[in-house]
Amino acid sequence: MFLEIYAIPLSDYSKETNASMRSVNKRLIEMTGVRIRSSTKFQDRAEVVLPTGDILLAVGSYDDLIQRLETAQTVIAHA
């Protein structure tokens, strides 16, 4: 399963969500070995921890991402 997110460099963080949703920040990540957690730095954002240890700050909260995953349970995407 793949998840499409907008990964934001911390230097690019903005409380205005739409300001961070730029095509350059768009990522399609394969979910094997990925963890999603609430951000310790920003209440309104989630972090996606990749198997490599890289951490992506996502546009959306933990609950937002979990809801997207639940909705997409039956969808299989190929890159």
C-alpha cells in the first residue's frame, strides 16, 4: 500500500496548511516498515518514520493520516 503525503522540511513549516501543500513537497511512500506518530513539535501535524530512520513532517494530524489509511484499506496503488 502506498500513501500520498506532503512532506515538509522543518524550515518550510507553516501553520497555514495550504502554504505547505506544494508539488515539491508531495511524496508517494510505500507503507511497508513505515510508522506514523503524532509530532512532538507540532500538535496539528503527524510524523512519518521511514525504515531508513528519516522522519517526514506531514501536512495533517495523526488522526488525519489514520483516517486516510482506513479509507484506503481496499485500494492498492502501484508506482
